[in-house]
Amino acid sequence: MGNKNISNRNNFRLIVSLSLTIFSLSCPLSALCVSQSAPSGATEITSSIELPKGEIYTRGLGLSPLDVHLVNQGRFAELANKLSSKVSSEKADRQAAWLAFAYLYLQKCDDLNKLVDSYKTSASGAASNTAVNLTLIQAFSYLCNQKLDLAQSKLQTIPASAMNDAFVNYAFATLSGKQGKPQVSIAYTKRAVELAPDFAWGYRTIAFLQERWLNQANEAKQNYSKALEIEPKLTEATTALIALYLANSDYDQAIDIAKQAIAHNPRNAANYRQLANIYIQQWRLKEAARELRKAVAIDSENSQIYRQLAFILHKTGDLQAAIAEQKKAVNCSTDKSADLVELAALQIADGNQSEAVASLKKAIDLNPENMTAVSQLTALSIQMGKFDDLISELNKSAAKLPKNALIKIRLGDALAAAKQTDKAIEAYKQAANLNPNNAEPHTKIAALLVARKDYEGAAKEYKRALNINSNSVASLIALGGCEAQLDDYLQAEAAFVTALALHQLTQPVDSTVSPTRVEIIKGLATLLFKEGRYADSANQFIAVSEIDKNTANVNLNKFMTAQAIALRDLSKDGSKNLDAAYCALSAEEKSVQKINYIDTLLRIGRYDEALVLLNEIVANGGAKNNVSTQPEPFVYLCLSRAYLGKGDTAKAEEAANQAIIICDKTNSPHSDAYCQLADVLFAKNDLAGAEKNANNAIGINAKAFRAYILLGNIALKRKENKLAIEAANKAIEINPYYVEAYLLLGKAQINQNDLKGALTTYNKAADLYPGLLSTHESLLAILTKIGTKEEVKREQAIIAGLKSRQ
């Protein structure tokens, strides 16, 4: 043992020497220079030194055994209360120094300052031991007041001979810890526990520094264990040691430590709760409940115990018992409002919604700032359809807390659920004004505007939300959807692409949090489809089908892929595959996708089949997925397109006009309906009527590129080629992927005798839509005039191939 101690002392001197060299602490006659030869009159620090007679620096902490127990258990509040009545203002003894440390630990700086002031008259001529204690008291005061430099200077005045005092070493350890020097602090604390082997709190300090500062878990375990060997009731060491074992899923060791704590202190309810928590982590719920029952027997007024019992009983399926325990938690709780929220959750799980509402209302009455209770009451009342009662409660809360933005948001939610849209929007606006850094009110306003089909207004709100939170994938996708509805395809595509890139940067590939990667790609694919970029859309849908192949969406994904391929290729095989994919859908999926299937049939020229399905929808009073008693405007737009495709302009015009009427009734955008009516009137050679309706469409939606194509075709008929070119270029500016715009431009260029320009335009059209026969026929016509024989033959071969597949 003697050799081991000598080795430890030598190691200590080496550690301190290295640490002090690192931190460059130069201090003549200072305790920080303990590893160096002491100056004249000082004594080198070793544990074997013979102390002068009369010195109090013996091996120990300078406290009575009972007081040492308080220190070792970390019960510094009790220690302070005990010592404050014992210390003398005439002499700074060791008890006074420990009182000062207790005040420092408890951050009672005012009490510590008063203690310092009480010794100012006795500072001069004090005995050496009194002077050291007074120095410690003053240093602790400086530390408490964050004056680290002054504390260091004060401690440096302690003579080297005092470094055989465990408490003096611990004072230097405390300073080093405050300075962020864990290794130096550990070295001093090791010296302290060497000098005072019963200093359990010292081992706890070493372990704490190793765990929190140096990430030395194994070393920390050893020192926490040493602390517990000395003082088994050192709860902080027990808790920390258990946490270290649990971090490595070493449940057996953690349980052993917890059981030892119970054995040493069986009247401490916290020890049983500690063991119960370990069992809960292992999902050993019955054993956890048993330990909690023991804790209740000791401490029947602890709400946390009842709360944990309620949790366990809920998980084991005994909701009635769980509710009973949670009610006990409420009765004992110092935060009844929070515990009432927990009670409400159990009552909801048990189907007692009315009782849950009552609990939540009480929670809000007790604490109007309990926003969890406010939010849960809102969600539950909306679910129950109790809108008036909810709105009344939220208005009361808003009156109590007029500057609380979240209450305004919840009020907006209630008003929106009650279909009081204008008031809901106003509530959200008030919330946005109260908290300009919260994007939620703007997204909620946007959602209401989308429901109103006010896509322009919704887009503005989503942009405001993104200005606050630029990383919101959901807002980017919603903005893209609005831009697509406004025919602003380039902006819409940018939003979807940005959302996809952002999702890949911030979410795991297999994330199931909506919007998922699959949902974003599907949205992008749908947008490309709407733009007329069928090849790109098909590629995206194929990717979706591959990613999502093992889910319930497999048939739906195949159908959407088949739609894009059918329009990309315009072939018999594509058409057959479209039919097969639609037939493979479930009845519910067919109901939802029926109108989309019809739309695709119209685009590939299958007018008769589309008419049969459209008449079924009209006869049934509307699409099944639509709550309206009549079909949406799009159904009549499709009817008009079908009749127009068959050459029945009278019925086509009637259907288009019916679409406009429904737009009036449902507050839907009129732009597409006016475009369709213009198409029909153009087919009837009513150029004035067609022009008027095309301009109506543009007046409603300035980016209605199809309307510009109509105006261009009207101009061609009137032989106004420059106007036709302007209209075509405007359509291309809005949607550079819409092939009809290039075909219009090419015709106008030919009329202007700009054959080279027309050739460039038709080549562009062929690149955009390789499967469209009319594009290649237009290209062949211009190549026949100005192209080479090889180019003409190549184009003839392409046309022959396309015709063979149709």
C-alpha cells in the first residue's frame, strides 16, 4: 500500500506539473506552483511532510463526521443552514470556509458577500489557519460573483505549506473547474481525496469532470463507484452511474446500482422510482409498477409517481385504473394544469371526450398560458363538432392574453372548421401581426384561399411563409401547386425542384414524414404532365413506381405512368396499356381517377369512349369524389372538348357555357372555361366571339397561354401574321414546353416567308414532342422546301413509323 501511495503522489505531481505548464500559470509563492520547488520559507507539497505543531492542517476536511456526511451526500442547503448558526464573526474557522463553499454551490452570492463582510474587522493579525480560511471565503465570494481573476489572485496568496490541506486543494480544483480546465481541476481533486480519503464528494467531482468534460465514461464509472463506497447515500453519484450504464444498454449493472441504493436507503421513494424507470426502459412494466407502489407507500404526495403509474397502466390496457392514478397526480401536482392535460389524453383514449373537454377547460382556467391545453381543446372540439362552444372558450382566452399569437391561430382553426372563413383569415392575420416570425398563420391563410380557388392570393401567402421559413418543403410544394394552377409552370417547376433538393438534404431517403420524397416526385411528375412534357413526366412516374413498388399505391402509380406514356407515344400499345392500368385500379381509385382517365382519352382522340364516361358522371349528379350536387366545371369542359372533337359544335358550345355557369356558382376560376368556349367559337368561324372569350380568359389569368394561342390562330385567319407571331411568342414565354405554340409560330413564320425561322421552330417542336405526328408533318413540309434529301428521307421514315404505331 505504501509503494502504491508513493506512486500516486509522484503521478499527482507529474499531472499538476504538466497541466500548469499547459495553462501557463505563473505564480511565485503560489499554490498553483505546487509542482515546482517551493520558494524560500515554503514547503514542497508531499503527504509525508511533518506539519509544524499547532497547525490545523491534518488529514481530513476539518468538519465533524455528521457534517462530512452532509458534504458527501451533496446536501449543501442543509449544511449551510447548520453551519450558519455556528460560525463566529470573530474567527474565520474551517466551518466558516465550508459555509462559504455551500453558499457558492447554492449560488447564494448575497449571503456569501455578507459572510465576507463579517470578517473584515478580524482580517489583520489573524493566525495562519484563520488567514487561510478567510482567504478561501473571499475566493469563494469572487467565484460566486464570476470574478475568476480575483479569485485566482486571492488563492495564490495561500502559502505552499497549506497545500497539505484537502479543502485548500479542493478550492483550487473549484477555481480550475470554473476556468474550464477540467484536467487541472481533476489533479487538485485527486490530491484532496488523497489527503482526505473519506471525501466522497471529491470522487464525485472527479467523475463528473471525466464524464461531462473529458468524455471518459469508464474512468467516471470508477470514481462514481468509489464515491458510493464511501457514501452509499450519494444520490447524485447513483443517478449518474446508472445513466452511464444505461447509455451502453447495460441494464443489469444499472439495476444492481439501483437496488444497492434501495438497500442503503429503503425509506427514499426516489430510489424505487429510479429502479422503476430502468424497468420501464426494458418494458418490464409490471415490475416497474411494483416499485412505484413501494414509492407511493413512502411518499404519497408525489405526483410524479402517480403519473408514471398512470403511464404504465395505460400501456398495459387498464385505462380506468390509469385515469384514477392520473387524477391522484392532479390532486398532488404543483402544476395541476399540465397534469390535467395528461388526464384529458387518457380520457380521450378511453372514449370520454366530454370529460376530456372538461379537464382541458379546467387546465386553461388554472393556467391560461397552457398552450398545449388550448391546442388539444381546439383539436378535440373540432373533432366533436362543438364549434360555437370552442370559439367562445378561445375568445375568453384571447381576452385574457390579447398578445398571444398561438391563441389567435387556434381561434382561426376553430373559425375555419365552422366555415367562417373570413373571420378565420382575420384571426390568422392578427396572429401573424403578433408574431411576424411565425410562418404558420400564412400557410393557414393560404390553405383557406386555395379552398376558395384564389390561387394568386394563396401563392402570396406561401411566399410570405417561405420568407420566414425558407426550409419548409411543404410550403414550397404548396406554392408550386398554386403556380401550376395559375399556369406559371416555370415558377411551379422551380418550387418542386427546390423542394426535392431540400428534402434530400434534410431528410433520410426513407423518411415517412409528409411530404415524402415520393410525394414530391409525384407532384413534379404531375406538373410536367400538365405542362405537356409527357416524356419527362413518364420518366418521373417510372421512378415513383420503382420507389413505391411495395406499397398500396402500386396500381395508382402504374396508371399515372401509363397516362404519361400514352400521351408521349400516341401509339396503340400505349392506349391499350392505359386501359389496362385503369381497369387494375380499385373501385375507389377509379372513382377518383375517372376524370383524369377521360382527360387522357380526349388528348389521344378517343372521343366516343370519353363521352360515354362523361355522360355517366353527369347522369349520376357529379363525380363521386366531389361533394357538389353537380359535376365540377372540368367535367363540362371535357364534355365540350369531346363534342368538339366529334365536330358537334352546338353541343360543345352548350357544355362550355355550362362550365362558365358552374364557375360562377362554385367560385372557380373562369379562365379555362372561357378558353374552351373560344375554341368552340373559333371552330364555328366566329372569330369575334372567339377573340372576346380568349381575352376574357387572359383578363382573369394573364398567364393563360392557351388563350394566346387562340388569339394567334385568330390572327392567322385574318392574315395578321405579326400579331400571330407575337401571340405565339407570348405563349412560349409563359410555357416554353407547349408544342402548340411552336406549331402556331411556325405557320406564321412561313406566312412571313421566314422559312429558316420556321425550320428552327419545327425542329424545336419535334424535340419537345417526338411522338406528335402533326409536328413531324409540319417539319417535313418545310424540309421539302429547304432541306436536303437525307433530311427529308429521315423525316419521312419517322412519320411512317409513327403512323404504323397509331
